[in-house]
Amino acid sequence: MYLSQKENLEFLLYNSLGQIVYSKNQSAEAGRFNDKINISLLSNGVYLLKVNEGNIYFTKKFVKQN
């Protein structure tokens, strides 16, 4: 992710039941932003990651399998 200015980021990870299983707020400087979420303790299944960058939102769906 590339940030054009300093932003407060919010990460929300939802399971297939719509429950939040991970939440994180972070301030990030302008430039390239990389971060990792440890999903090793999550059960296999479908998840949605919602990222809020200021007034911009995006959602990414992924499937965790062993």
C-alpha cells in the first residue's frame, strides 16, 4: 500500500459469520506501507479484511487453508 500523506489506518478482519476476529489501528507515515497479520491461530475458512485509510475503504476476501 502506498500512502501519499501521514494517515491513521484501521484494519478489521471478519470471519464468515461477520464477527471481528482481529482489529488494529495504526498511524503510518507517507510512503510505502507494509504490515503483516498473523493468521496462524485462525480456523480454516473464508475471511474479509477491511482497511480504512482516512475516508477510503477497501475490502479483500481470502480463504485460509492448511
